[in-house]
Amino acid sequence: MSDMEHKPAAGAVELIAQDRPEHRFSSRSIRSFVLRQGRMSGAQQRYLEDMLPKIGIEYRAAPLDLDAAFGRSAPKILEIGFGMGETTAKIAVAHPEQDYLGIEVHGPGVGAMCKLVAENGLANVRIMQHDAVEVMRDMIADGALAGVHVFFPDPWRKARHYKRRLIQPDFVALVAQKLAPGGYLHCATDWEHYAHWMLEILAAEPSLQNTADGFAPRPDYRPLTKFENRGLKLGHGVWDLVFRRR
């Protein structure tokens, strides 16, 4: 997740059309993340070792029975890149009637999320430590999700790296395919160029409809993080987009 410490790029909107890459998710040759050797605290390591066998789901190229994974039938929300888990845990605490599948590739974040699940006694959270696009492509059935959250993904600010951005036409089409009718895709970013990039690509997906006239007000269910609060106090913008499956 973003640390809210950057400023909007000048001339952001004008760059979108000329720099947008072609579809590229069939082979996954380009990834939207870089695996870093993050330092894991002792507590994160302990909770990861204790909790992940209980709430973790391993990747395999086969359909996943989400109701069986959670032990009940309830609306399923998938979050891509939950960072240190603060936002996911708060949402799951506030909405026990829904189930949340969080995906994160970085070990310290997974350990931190395991700690939050244990401390809050959350029965409605499961975790996967794998590439989210491959999980959605290979394991999530069409129409299975009530919602998908993509909060503050890496904006890949340099033009030569735009091809690594998660929000691309193929990704949005894949998300739409996995959403139930009326299901939603909620993206948020604090990088203005990426916000307009997202808006253009989401608006171009024929199976999705914007819930707002352009950017949406922050829904009540998405809590402000400490980094977001700090950025807002410094005058940084935050843009939310909420599109629904037609």
C-alpha cells in the first residue's frame, strides 16, 4: 500500500493514452509487484507460523470452493494487496456478515495480518500469499465475488514502468468476469496520474458501470489509514472509484 508521501504527477491525464500498455495477463510475464526482502518481526513470524496453517489457502491451478474455505455461505470480498492488514481487519470487524479473502505477496504483511486476525478473533478472513492475478484466473469461479478491493496499489510512477501497473484492461475484464451481477470493484489511489488512468480503463470496460460521475466519495466501509490521514493533512489527494457489474 502507498505511504502517501508522493505528489501528483504534472500533466498526468495527457500521458494516459500514449503510455497505456497492451493486454498482458495471459502469460503473466509482467508482474505488478516486486518481491522485497522485508524484515519480519518476531511477533509477525510467530503469528504467521501459528495462524497461516489455520486461515491460509495455498495456490493451486484448480477452482476454489469459497464457501467450503470459510465454512459458510456469505458474500465474498477479495482484497488485492492488503499491505500490513490494517484496513482489511477493520472492515472485517465491522462487517462480520461478509467473508474476506486477502491476497498479499510480502511476508511481513502476511505475518501482520495473521496477528490482527488472531487479536480480533476474526473468523471471516482467509489469506493467500500469491500473485493475485493468477489466483483470480485459476481459482475464483466466474460470478463468485460480491466485491473486489484494490486499495493504494503501487503506482509505478515512471512512464517506462506503467506496463507494471495492476489496473490494465485485461485485469479489469478479469475482475468483471469474477463479479456477480451487481458486484463491485473499488479502487483507491493517492497518485493523481494513476487515478485518471484507472478511471479511463474502468470506464472502458463494457460490463462495468460507474456508481458516480467520475470519482466516487470514499465509502464509509473504507477506513482512513494513518498514512492516508497524514497525507490528507499535507494536502495530498485521494481518489476512490467504485464500479459495479452490470
